[in-house]
Amino acid sequence: MASTCSSTLDLSLALVGAGVSLLAVCLVQASVSCGYPLHQLGVRPRGSGLWSYLYNHLVHGQGVKGYDPVQGALSPPLRLGVHLSCCFFVWAILLAAWPMLHIPDACLGGFGLTLSFWQSALVAVTTYSFSCHVICNYLPGVSHPGGARQHKMQRKPRWNNIESKLPSDSKWRFSSAHESHQVTMDRFADTEARLTGEPVGRNVWTTAPPKQQQSSHHDVDERLVQELAAGGRPVGSFNPSINPNSCDMPFRAQMIRNYIRAGKTPPSITSQPKTIKDVLRKAVHFYSMLQTEDGHWSGDYGGPLFLTPGFVIAWYIMKKPSLMFDVDEIDMLTHYMLVHQQEDGGWGTHIESPSTMFGTTLNYVALRLMGVGADEPSTRKARAFLLRHGGAIMTSSWAKLYLCMLGCMHWDGHNSVPPEIWLLPEWFPFHPSRMWCHARMVYLPMGYVYGTRLIYSDAETDPVILSLRKELYCEDYEQIQWSKTRHLVAPMDNYSPINPIMATVQNILARYESWPIFRPFRDDVRRRGLAFCVDYMAAEDQQTNYIDIGPVNKVLNMISAYHATGGDAHHVTLLNHFARVSDYLWLAEDGLRVKGYSGSQCWDTSFAIQSIYEAKLLDEFPDVSRRVWSFLERTQILSTETSQNTLAYAFESPENRKKYYRHVSKGGWPFSTSAHGWPIADCTGEGLKGVLCLLRSKSVQDSIASGELKHIDEERLQNAINVLLSYQNEDGGWATYENNRGFGWYEALNPSEVFGDIMIDYSYVELSMASLTALVEFREVYPVHRCDEINSAVERGRSFLKSIQRDDGSWYGSWACCFCYGVWFGVEGLIKAGEPRSSKCIQNACKFLLRHQRPNGGWGEDFSSCYNKDYAINGMEDYGNEGSGVVNTAWALLALSIARYDNVEAVKRGIDYLVKRQLPSGDWPQEGIAGVFNRACGISYTAYRNVFPIWAIGRCVEEYGNAIDG
């Protein structure tokens, strides 16, 4: 018996060794070559499972070219090898456990150990195969957003009832496209700064007078301009206790003023539309006044209150360079922060959030750095809030990072962000390149500033910093045991509590950072890790023309570049960064703020032209259509002569994409501008659909034929399709910027506390609908290009959408508020993918919407739907109309009308609500915040109040006709 056990144990160990060896070979081979030529950077297998992948790979050599599995996407033979290695592990466990079961030989039918060995092999394969089947077919996928949160939002924001106005002598003006480049270069005239990339879509705010005054032969009634721009609110005023969302009065007033000066007539504010079609015409007429000369629509994309302080802190660390912020900008940034302070003294994470330690700490510090005294009423109230909740040691990790860089917190109070993690072999199960790109590009410079222990050079002598050390904490700064504060975070900030696994990792890293025994190794790898970070950040700067993917990594890249260049704010790298700061600034009636991106220009414009198309008004507004065509043509990424004449284009090479972990970009469309350089799946889909809509416009076609507009050739549209096909994840859905490269367990390593689901690029209902409907609409016009792959992608996308539908018929909207939005995307995606309108999933979705229709005929949700992952029980009670909102109502109607739901009365009530809420100008009122990201932060889309009512009414008219026009 002992000999048998020894033999079995030896076999088990041999199988473990074989499994480990096979797994290592597969991972290393995948890392080295991905099994495909470098110019393809891997090919996603065709099919829906391992065997179909393997068959297509070996027999037909088929796959989706362009797929970018920089990390982890294995070729079918390597996948088979990984599965076999896992079978070896299960087999070894069974063999080792077999003698412990004490099963008499007679119970095995007289079979001996040899057959028991093979029997265990059969059991191992069966067990592993069954487990894979259950996981793949019966458990929620990694991209399923899950159900309602157990811990709901308990507090609401509250402001003092105070009305504020911008200074009456304000000289601020909006500038876009080529003029915006000229404004910036005038500011940087005596420097080496350069602006590269397409100017189209860019917009900035400036106090510099225009070089050429717009000629006007028409008097402008300023009272009328202000009334049209006010969106139904008191002219020029802002009161957050009524609504903390701006309605873009300064921007809209300037555009309307220019429209009238050009000799055009605005909509009448005294005449009432007589028909539904007149409602649409008036709405499009109003919105056309806001279109910029280069063809896009701009608007406030602010909302988060932690972004502006980051820029202010960077400005201060770099010794307050005036080329970054001048006096006028500092005044308006200060104004913005002050008007959003709540009655408890704090600031929220975003404008509709109750006060948090995250928002309050950063805004308090920023105000002090901009010159607001410690004894001002605003700062006294804010300080009282901070101290009441434990002081700045209780804020979240992102805020702590800024405090550490300023010298207002010791680096021992921040958990380790080791830059050397980038040196891990790329086959290692966790590698930062596998993270969602926003998280990756934020934690890249975080690693640099942590690894260098970057601190403001004057921290020990600067009186403001020394004072902040006293103001921010409940105990003496020098007595705080910083290492014991690393895990402290206020409950109000703790949306995603640190997982015990991550807490353990952070504690191990704390020893790694502090124990002398690790120092020789740590110093060596840290030096190389920091060098990698510097190189990678420089590549990100150049790939995005110094805009960077978002405002947080923009700030941290700037600070890192300042440190890496020896504190030289006049270095060309810093100057190029400063020249792009204005890309992130937006002015509204509540002041100047940092946007959540360099804008939403392409996104809003793509939606707008589709709404006008469905309203059947493209050729009634031919100038609008032509300008949008020109904008979309110039905005397709790396597809114009200007964009290809940049360093960014060089980074599209396979070698650079592999080195810097970038997905293919050429042919996609961005969220904001071409110069930004990061394509996104849904933006590519909506941009392509916008182009396809415009191809049906006679005015556009005539202008192309005459040479007035540049033709977008079929190859460019095919490039967009290639990008979309490459974006599809293996679960059938589409993610944001890249394919999902990581694993679900990465979320257990989320270190942010304040955000949810940030670690990998999940598939989403919104991205999936936008992508697969673009494939469908392209297929209708160009049925030959990659038709089999498109058909397969659409069918797999359809299955994905059904897999993440909730039992109540809804879909959770991850990028807007919230379930009405998700249901629209889910229903539209399914129907255009071929799902019958009578199917259970479509009918359940429509019933879900009808259960939430409010007595006034509308629908409404607020940000709590996103945060709680549960439909807001009181709808949009705070900032809507009797709980309803025009944007939510439009989304619900878009879903019901595409489904041709037979409850016409419900649809008519919804349309009546939108018509009643339309203002005399043709505008609609700005209500609650519409957007969201990372589950826990709201973001503004002021364009939505115009775009989606037009779209919904236009579609309902088409689907229901006279039944709703009465």
C-alpha cells in the first residue's frame, strides 16, 4: 500500500510539473509572438468556443485581423495548451486524493491501480470540461454589471440659497478650430511650444480680443440673445440650490449672437408650433444656432469636482507658471469652486454628489493655493467639515497622492505604487498593460511620482504649505504616524472598499518599501521602472498631441515631466503641455472648470446628425448637414493629411503599438477630437453611422459632387469597420478603447476606493449597441466587405446583449443615468441585430419602461440610479419636472418606438410631455446631470437636452404617424 501511495504521489508531482511547464511555455510563447506575424499583432480566432476557434485556425486560417491582444489573447493552439495544463492539475489532484478515499478495490469492479489511473484521467477531463461549461454558460460573465448595491446612497447635497453671477465686465469668449490654435500660439508666441494635430473640433475660452472683429450689418437685440440662451432660467444667474448644473449660457449667448450678426433669423419666441413636425423644425432651428463653423456642437462636459483642483495643484508645484493659468483664469476657477460649496462646508465628488472627503480636501487645498485665506468664511466652513470627519488622513488615495506631492502629507501615508511593476514579464498573470487604459494611464505617472517621492521643492519654506499642514489635520502634523494612516478612508468616500487581497498586497509592498534588506534590489529595479515610465509618458504625450487621454493623467504627466526635466517649466515638453491645458477648460455661468475630457464634440455631433436624420430634416437644414460632414471627415483618426503629418502617426506602427500597448487607431472616431488620438468603439460606431446618414442627404451628395465637400472614400469606411471588428471581446460584447486584456479578479486589486469597475475594459450594453448597429448599417450599404465576419460579429453581439439583460427586463447603463439609457441601447441593439420585436427580451424591456412611466407621461432618473444600481424610486425629483426629465423621457421613447410597442397611448403621453416641456425658443431646459463614469461619478452633457428630444420625437412620428400627432 505504501508503495502504491508513493507511486501515485510521484505521478501527481510529475503531472504538476508537466502542467506548470506547459503553462509556462504557452504564456511565454504568447508573450513573444502571439503566434502570429507582428504586423497583425495577433488574430482573434473565429468562432464561439475553443473547438471552433481551433478548426478555423488550423483548417481555414481564419481570424479577425487587427485584433490587439498585446497581453494575454492566445492563439487557438496555445489556448488548447493552457486547457491541457489545467487538466493536468486537476488530474494530479485526483491522483493524490485517490488513496485517501480508502475505496476498496472491489468497489471498482476489480480494476487495479493502472485503470484507476486512467479512470482518474477521465474523471479529471470530465470535471474540468464540466466546470468550464458551467462557468461559460451558467454563471454571469465578467462584464455583467451585477444587481443593486446593498449599501445605497443615504445623503443628498444641500446648498445655501444664494444666486451668483459672473462679472458683468467679463471679456471671455469661446474660440474653436483654427482660431483656437491661433489664440494659443499668440499666447505662446515667444516660446518653443507647438500645436500639432487636427485643429477641427478644438475649443478654448480666452479673454484675448479677436484679431478680426466679425463684420455685422445687423443689429443684435441683446435682451433676446440672453433670453434665448438662458434655457428658461433667470438670465446670467446661477443658483446651485435650485440646480447645480449649468445650462451653458455664455457659450449659447455667443453662438446665438454670432448667428444673428450673420443675418440669420432665430426661432420666434412668440409663435407656437402647430404640428409635431413644427416642434421638430423649431428644435433643430434652435440647435443649429449653436453649431460651430467647423461643424461640431460644443457644451459643458464638466461635473467632477476633483479635476480642477488637480490642475491647480500642478500649477502650484510648478511655481505658478502664467502660461498655464493667468490671473483671469485663476479668478474664474476660484469662482467656480466657491459657488459649488455646499451648506455643510464641503464639496462632492461631482456637482450632484453630497459632500465627500475626496471632493472637500482637494477643493479646500486648491482654494488656499489660489490665494483664498484660511480665515475666509468659505475656508472656515470647509475646514470644519474636514476636521469633523477626521481630517485629511481620512480622504481617499487619489487625494492623498496630491497632498504628498505638495508636501502636505508624508509619502508613508500613501500606499505603494511601484513603477517597477512595469518590468514584470508580459506573460505574468497580472501586468499593468492589461488594465483598462484610463486606469493604466493614470497609474503610470502615479508610479513615477511615487517612485521618485516627488515633493514640491519649496514645501519646507512655503507659508501656505506649512499652514496647510496645520489646517488639514486633527493632530499635530509632526506627531502623525503616517504608515498607520495608509488604509484610512472615510465611509463617504469608500464606494469600492479595498479588497482584503489588495490590502494584503499593499501591506507586503509597505515592507518592501521600508525594509533595508530589499533596498539593493529595489533601487535597481526602481531606476529601470522609472526610466520606463518616463519613456511611456512621453509616448502618450506625443500620441495625443500633448492632450493625453484624460485630465488626471494630463496633470500627472505634466508634473512628472516637470520633475524629469529638472524643474524647468520652460522646457519644450512643459510648454507643449501648457499649450493644451485650455483644451480642458470650459466656462459657463458658474465659472471656469476642468472638463472630464477634452470635450464630447464628436460624440455629441454624431448623435445630433442622427437625430436630425430621423426627424427627416437633413435637407431642410443643408448648411448644418454639410458642416457636420466636413467635421466628421476631418475627425476620423489618423485619416487626414494633417493628422498623418504628426508624431502620433508614427506610433501607429506595429512595433510602437506593441511597445506602448496601443490598440489600432487609424480609422476610428474619437469622443472629442482627432488630435486627442484615442478612438473608442461606440464613438467609432456613432461616427460611422453619422457619415452613413449624411450619405442619404441630397445637399451633402451635391456638395461632394461639386467638390465643395471632400469625399470620404470607401477605404476609410472600411478602416472604421476593421477597427470595430477588432474591438469585439470574446464574450460577444464591445468594450471602450481596447479589448479586455485582463481578468475579472483584477477588480479585487482596485486601489481607488472612490470608483467601481475600473481595472479592466469590460463589455458594455452601450458600446455593444453602437458597434453592432454600425456594422449592420454599413452592411446595408456595402454588403461585400468582410460580410461573413460582420454577420458573425452581429450575431455574437446579439447574444451578449441578451446575456446581460436583468430579470426585470432592464439593462444597467454604465455611461449615463441610467436604466432608461441602458434599455434604449439594449432594445435598439437587439432589434437591429435581428431580434424579433415580439421576443420575450424586447417585450420585457418595454414593460419595464411602462412600469416606470410617471403620471405626467415622462420618465425620470437621477444619479442615484447609477450609484445604487437600482432605479431611482423618486425619479428626477430634485432637478426635473414632477420626477420626470426630458432626456430620460427621450431615451425611453427611443426604445419603445424602435420596438414599435403597441401601447400607443403610453408613447403619446411621453411625446406630449416633451412637447409641453419645450421652451418658446425651441430649446429644452437643462435638468439633472445626464452622464456617469465608473459607477460613482456624474458628468455633464448639456447637448443631450437638445439632441435626444429631437431624435425621440422624430422616430415616434415615423413609427406611429398620426396616432401621436393630435
